[in-house]
Amino acid sequence: MRQVQIIARALVLTGVLLSRFVAPGFLGYSAFIGAGLMFAGVTGWCGMANLLRFMPWNQRPAA
């Protein structure tokens, strides 16, 4: 869960910075991430957590 929080916060911060320095339309990017977090909180299903589960650093070593 810590990985999900780190990535989500980094994505929101990136969207806010892009909206400030590049184009205001990037706030929609941050809103999309926020909506995904709200969906995860309401339903208990988090797509980002499911994707992170398959990353190599989250795999158990072979016995």
C-alpha cells in the first residue's frame, strides 16, 4: 500500500506542476488520479495496487 501512496502522490504532484508551468489542462490529470483513489476507497479495488503486485521487486524469490 505504501507503493500505491507514493506513486499516487507523485502523479498528482506531477499533474499540478505541469498545470502550473505548462498548461492548465493538466489539472484534469490530477483529477483523474484523485477519482481513481476515491473509487479505490469506495469499492476496495485498486487497479494500481493490482499492477504493482506483478512488478519484479514484489515477487517472492524462488525456493
